[in-house]
Amino acid sequence: MNARAIDVRGLNKSFGDRHVVRDVSIAVDTGRITGFLGPNGSGKTTTLRLLCGLLTPDSGEGTVLGMDFRARGDAIKRQTGYMTQKFSLYEDMTLEENLAFVARVHGLDNRRERVEDTLHRLGLFDRRQQLAGALSGGWKQRLALAAATLHQPRLLLLDEPTAGVDPKARREFWDEIHTLAAEGLTVLVSTHYMDEAERCHDIGYILYGRLIARGTADAIIRDSGLVTFLGEGPGIDRAAHLLARADGVLSASAFGAAVHVSGLKREALEAALVPWRKEPFRWSEVPPSLEDVFIQLMGRERDERYTS
Amino acid sequence: MTGSLPRILAVLLKEFTQLRRDRITYAMILVMPVMQLLIFGYAINMDPRHLPAAVLSHDTSTVADSVVAALERTGYVDVRYLPRSDEELDQLIRRGQVMLGITIPPDFTRRLLKGERPQILAEADASDPQAAAGALAAVSVLPTEALRHERLGLGAPRSTAPAFEVVVHRRYNPESRSPFHIVPGLLGIILSMTLVMMTAMAVTRERERGTMETLLSTPATPAEIMVGKLTPYVVVGLVQTVVVLGMARVLFSVPMARTPAGWLALACGIVLFIVGNLSLGYLISTLARSQLQAMQMSMFYMLPSIFLSGFAFPFLGLPPWARVLGEIIPVTHFLRIVRGALLKDQVLADMGNDLLALGLFVLAVAGAALGRSRTTLD
Ligand SMILES: Nc1ncnc2c1ncn2[C@@H]1O[C@H](COP(=O)(O)OP(=O)(O)OP(=O)(O)O)[C@@H](O)[C@H]1O
Ligand SMILES: [Mg+2]
């Protein structure tokens, strides 16, 4: 079997004259969980749709699950679970009916059993007769995940699966993803949450349609060359917006009573901090967080923002 | 109260903005009335003229020419056929190719000359009482108008009484009961209305609610989705048919097919018609951007189905261009099939053309709908 679950190169997609996915090449090893990050409108959903055959790419080649992803779309669909960003099960059908439909359309055996198992696992068995539309947002997400994994796919594409899900459910959700990955399932999951990005084996960061960073969280932080200082002390948070405008500072954001100040050049950053190196403020150098890195990445490409 | 004015204005402006965005609705609001006025204004004629007729003469003299001329002078009928035998004439009437058949007996001229007041037979297709009345209006003038020259020239006895009689047969519906005509027609209209409208939203609804994305990410193919979506409505259509026909029988005493061959013909027509309507609805739903648009397109389709199909007005009384439009509409063919089977004892052989037309419609429309179905979102 192919060690790479996804191996596509030169993916492009335009809507009219909007070039939304640009030359994206992405390789994902089997059994890995890859987080897909990027600001709103950067092309995450579009890329996931291209990978599962819901959109036709303008160009690009490669394999998904070892099959030519442009020619064998149908075969790939059978072994892929896709969870959409917007809830897209039938709101006018009950939980049980929705799952039974998914089981049927995938031609699964032991339908009843599988559906009941899934409902039990979700803790929704008692509410199986309820209409899906009546579920709260977080429960809808969990039902959608169950539907996407019902046919035991080899590849799981999740589009912001935990948006609006409470912390405990999110943790359970990620535990479940890791269990599935340990059994060999490959997962590509888009998210806006940094803590989730850190739970992925590795990360892809996409900006204005380009995949600009790829690797483990540590590697991305290391490669960023970012220097970050943590400032503490009463009232420092109010200085954040002044610091952000100083030369040599790429970003300065308040976190509670502290502030993260990042820049690429150590000397320039130190110089910018001089006016603030006084009592009652205390400064220390810290490793940059993923968020610091991503904010820096966004700034780096800002000039190209509307070019095509 | 003045306080509510800005809020009314806010809602009003929002409504206009949305209306302007929805181009198709906008177009419908302007284009539809204009088109409808033009089409139906010119097509619909409450006093049908130039209905097709046939004259069969067993008499050897030129008397038939005179009858033909007199009939056509009235403007109500055009004599399009001169059949050679009773069977031929009977078939023309049964298949609805003519509204009126005139039969002149063998010894007509001889008896006319003898002053015996011979009879000619006028058979009208009263399965459409309104059209039959038009055709028979032409016949009523025959005794005074026809053969005037012949009678004078031949020196027949001059009298004020007509020289011959016309015996009128109203076939298929001797009492000219309009429910016999309208109720089977209603079956066609009811089926179209419900089936086209219900399926016109099949795809649009999924797209609007976002469930299309899930559906397309499953292994189901467009053809599988289409067949799966439409089949339940075939059952709906069949149930409707049974209910409407049952009520037609019980409440309006509409005759039913009398032979197994008649029922078979009817069943074929009904199934093809149901599938045709469902395919059309499905095609609409692949074209419409919203459920509202799907609804409007269905309405747009219903009007010609009512006015140009022969449901509301006699088909043969429509101007030729309107009949061409009418031939494209499945209801037109279905009405001929259902009225033919119920009232005129038609069998498969009599309705070949209409069944063929429905079959072609199904193929073309289902093909187009499938062609427009995508496995992708783009
Ligand atoms: N069907 C479409 N037609 C036109 N433009 C589209 C379409 N789908 C997406 N886009 C555009 O493509 C770009 C990328 O959209 P996409 O949904 O992939 O972003 P995303 O990274 O998933 O964003 P988010 O984090 O907000 O979900 C956006 O600018 C969007 O406007
Ligand atoms: Mg998205």
C-alpha cells in the first residue's frame, strides 16, 4: 500500500477571475493527522473539496489513497469521509434516519447495528427519534462526524469540525480522531483553533490560496525565525497598540495582563522595546507560539494580498 | 406613529434590494405578463373556426363538391379529408383527426331529384362538446345553402321546405355532457401541477439547504440520485390518478375504458405522462437557483398546459402556430390519450402518435436533466 494517503501537486482552482487555490502541493502520510490552518477565505474549504472530488481542479495531478485523484474520483469518494463546514445532513429527518441513509447510500451491511452503535457511542441513542434540525450546534457537529465516519473511510476530511463545540466535547472529539488515526485513518482537518493545531501531527498553513508553511508545529516555529518577548506588569496590555506600530515589531498583542511582542530582527525588536524597559514592566524572551508565527506569516504576504 | 416610518422604509428598501438581486424573478415579473398576453390573447378563440372535417360520398355525382363548398363557406369547418369508406371515416373521427364527418348515401342525387327529401349523416365528435357545437353550426346551414344551383338547374320541384335532411349524431358523448370532457382533462392538469411542482424543488431544495454537499460526497451517481428522487413521485402520481378516475366515475358518471386493450392503452399513457412530468420538474430544479424560481418556472409551464393543450379550449380550434406549441406540451398528448381511452374506446393503435410524442418528451427531458446534473459543486 502507498505510504502517502494524499500526494497531489500543482493544484489550482479559480472561480471566475478569482484565483482561490494557487499551486498547492500537499503530501500526507497514511495515519497522520494534518491540521489545515489559514485565515477566513484563504481556500481551506476549497482545497478540501478539490481533494474529495466535489470540485474539479483547473490543474493539478497526483494521487489520493493511491488512486489518480482526477480520474478515480468515484472510487476515492467511497473510501473518504467528508464533513462539511456548514451542517449538511437532513434537518427534517431524525438522527436515526440520517445515519441509516448514509449507511444505505454507502451500501453497508449490518446497517441497524452500525447505526445503533454509533448512536450509543455519541450518547444520542435516547434522542434518536429527534429531528436533526432540533439539535444544538455542537451536537450537530458530532452527528456530522459520526455520519462521515460511519462507512469506515480510509481518509477523513474535516472542515472546521469543532466550530461551536464545547471544550469537553472538543477534547473527546480529538481523542476519537487520534484513536482512529492510530488504526490507520488519515485525517486532514481545517481549524481556526491553535490548541487544535497543536494536537495535529503536522500542520499546513494556507494563505490567499497558497500553502506557505508545512511541517510539525515545532518545525514551523523554528523555521519562522521569529523572536518573541513577553512583557508583564500593570498596564502593559494598554501599551500593546503603541508597540505594534513601532519599527521592527511585527505584532504585539495583549494576552490578559501580558503582551506578546514579535519581530524577525532581534536588534530592531530590542530597540523598539527600550522605551518600555522600565518599572513596573518586566520583559523576558519566550519561544514564539504558533499563533505568533501565523500572525507573522499573514503579515509577510500582506503585500501580495490582492494580486493574482 | 411617525416612529415606525423609518422602520417600514428599512424593510421596504431591503425588499427592493433583494428583488433586484433575483434577476430571474425580476425577468419573470416583466416578461411573463407580456408573453402570456401575446400568446394567449392571439391563440384563444372562444368561437372555434376552421375545425377539420371529412366528407364521404357514396354518391357518384358531383353532389359532394357542393356539400364541401357549402360547409367551407360557413368558415366553421375545413374539409381536410375525403375518405373512401365508412371505416376510414370512422377512424378519422375516432382518432380525433376530424371533428365532423359527413356521409352522403349512394342514391342521394336520385332521391333528391325525385323530391324524396333524402338524408345525409353528420357525425360530430362530441367528446369535446364545445368544438362539436361549432362543427354542427356549419352543418345546420347545409339544407338551405348546399345544392342550391343543382336544384335550380335540374328543375327540381321548388318548395320552401329544404330538399334534404341532415341527421346529426353526437358521437362519444351523445348528451354533450361537459364533465365527460372536462374531468378526464382535469386529470392531466392535476397530475402536471402537482408532479412538476413537487419535483421542481427536488434538487434546488438540497442546494439551498446545503445538503447537496453531503449527497455529492457519497458514492451515489447523478442517475441514481435522479431515479431515487423521482420514483416515490411515480407512486404519488398513480395514487392521484386512481383517486381522480374513481371520483370521475362515481361523482360525474364519466365512462371508463371498456376493454382490457383500452385499459392497457390508458395505463401506458398515464405512466409515460407521469414520468414526463417528473423529468420536467427535475430539469427545472437543475435550472432554478432557488425554490422560489423553481415555483415560478412551474407556473410558467402550467399556463400553456391549460390554454394550448385542448384542456380549456378545443385544440383544433387554435391557430396553427399555437397548435405547434401545443404539440410540444405533454398535456396535449395526454388529453388525447385519456379522452380517447375513456370516451372513444381507443386502443394502443389509435394513440401511437401521442404515445410516441410522450416517449420522446421523456427521453429528451430526462436526458437534459441528467446532462445538467453534476457530481461536483462547480
Ligand atoms: N462557489 C464559489 N464561487 C465563488 N467564489 C467562491 C466559491 N467558493 C469559495 N469561493 C471563494 O474562494 C475563496 C476561498 O474560500 P474558502 O471557502 O475555501 O475559504 P476558507 O479558507 O474555507 O475560509 P473559512 O475559514 O472562512 O471557512 C473565498 O474568497 C471565497 O469567496
Ligand atoms: Mg471554510
